[in-house]
Amino acid sequence: MPLNSSNAITDDSRMTAALPTLKYILDQDAALILMSHRGRPQKKKKEDGSIDVDKFTMRYLVDHLSELLGREVLFADIMNRKKTAEKASKLEPGQVMLLENTRFDAGEKKGDEEFAHWLASLADVYVNDAFGTAHRAHASTATVAKFFERGQKTLGFLIEKELKEADHLLQNPEKPFTAIIGGAKVSDKIELLKQLIGQVDHLLIGGGMAYTFIKSRGGSIGSSLCEKDKLDLAFQLLEQAEQKGTLIHLPEDSVIADDFQEDAKSRLSPSNEIPEGWMGLDIGPKARKKYRDVILKSKTLFWNGPMGVFEFDAFSEGTKSIAQAVADATANGAYSSIGGGDSVAAIHKFGMADRVSFMSTGGGAMLKLLEGASLPGIDAIRT
């Protein structure tokens, strides 16, 4: 969850999404031990090699979690295993204890069995409700499940909901089905695009990745973001879409800038005629209108990735227009799914979070599911 410079939570949606599972467990008179991670403390250590505890601690979540659950939440430092184990053994039914950032232990990201075995020793039952990290084979999300017998490990309500959502999109979408895919790089979305081509009727492309596609068609994109080593792949994807009946839409025009800055000079340009020294940072008004028309005619919508650098207000109109179109289509009866990450952040930024059908809590995990990949955190429960 995002925290500001004062370590106050600015968006608690992931915490509230887990509440049904947490409250159900507490209603069964169980003691509850919570574990999660925050950031990448092992990669961002201090100059002396120590972990920056204040920057990555979970302590700042305790008060708000206590408020949401209506009870005191205890806290335990996993780096002091003996003391944490003692605290766990003394928990009474209905008590809650939050563990310190699991990534403070180097074994977390490695999926270390010794660390996972210690975590498992603290409890009788393991519940994974962290969809946002279900695609990672880490100690607390996958390896730990090895140390619980079948019947002592299960998925939480949030993960079950996310799995049903992905299945709905892949197995039973009402047509026309439109996917809106943005973001910086084609390479980040290759497998997703391959999966969607042939499944969706329309594929609307935006963000930096659009310029790799435009250049693959011979367009001039100036200094816009472009993965030169993916030009052939982009062209192949365009050809595959044509063969499989998916209509790929690329932005006809762009808002271009002379620098990657909020206050950079900007103007409009055809997306395939961007002059040298200028870069596309948002889709233009013609593209916005065309994309909106397609969205409003759709019955199922999946959106992952912004249309431009929406963090800069000067280049946020394209993403905002997509959010508005998706909200309007939803009001007209379409089913809309927001695929986590920046798309969810954008929906919240523009005040439309309550105007879409579903928002995933895990961008990376949702993409993996839609790509047809397995998720280690879920496989570990089912095996």
C-alpha cells in the first residue's frame, strides 16, 4: 500500500480487500498471524549494508489495521525469531499479530525452505489471500505451504474472487470484448498480447509501447520510447491480429513533448510523424474519441496500463478519457475489469473507482493468469 512522506497510508484498498478473510477467521475464534512485505529492503540497504528499517517497516500499518478490525493488533519483529515464536505461542483466540516485513529476511525472495519452515511453525493453518504476490515463488507465498498438510492450507476469499474474475474474462466474456493495453514496454506485455489476440474483438494500444508498434509499420516517432529489438515482434503481432480477427487500434495522434518533464513544451502531432527531439507522452484527441467510440460499443472491457504519463497532469488527459469511457460503458451495462497496477491508480486518481465492475488487487498476478501461466502461490495450496 502506498504511504506518503509522513508514513501515512494514502490508499488502503489492498488492506480493505483482505478484510472479509481476516474477519471470517477471527469469527471462528482463531488467533490470527499476518505476514506480508513492503518494498525491496534487501536491494536498498544503507551504505553500511544494514536494512533501512524505518523506510520499509510494517509498523506504520498497525494503527490503521487495528481500526479496521476493531481490536488491538500486536507486532512482532521476524528478525528476532525466538521472541516472535514466544509471542505467537501466547496468542489467545481473537488476537491479531502482524509480522515485520518478511523481506527483511533474505530467504523470503529466494523461497528459502528454512525460513518458510520457521514461519509455518508459528501456526496450525495457512491461508494465502495475497493475490498481488501469488505469481511469486517466495517463502511466505509458496514455500511455506509445503509444511502444511492438505486441509490445513487454503486460499482466502480475495484470491477466490480474483480467480473467478480471470476465468470470466477468459472463458465467458460477452461480445464485443475490448482490451485496453497501455504502459511503457511491449516486452512487459508480450505474453498477454499473444493470449488476447484472437480472444478479443478490439485491442486498443496506448502508452509508450504504442510507438514500438507504430515504428514497426514504418512510422516516424522522433524520440518516443521504442524497443528496437521488439520491432519485428510488434509487426508479427499486428499480422497475427489481422489473421485471427482482432482489430488492433493504434493512436492516430499524440500529445508530444520536447522533454520528459511536467513543464515540457507540448503540442499535437500525428503519431507516425513525430519530429526528432520530440516524444509522445499521451494519446491525442482524435485517438481519445476513436477509443471512446470503441469502448462504448463493447460489452466486456479489460484495461491494463495507462495511455500516457498520467502522473504528469499535462499528459493525463488520454488516460482520464479512457477511465471516463470505461465508467460510462459500465453505466450502460458493460462489464469492466481493471487489471491492477497503474490502471487502478488512474481510476482512483480520476475519482471513478466506484464506477467500474471489478478492480484487481494484483496487476502482475492478473496478467500472469490472463497469459495462461500458473501462479506458484496458488499451485502450492492446490498440491
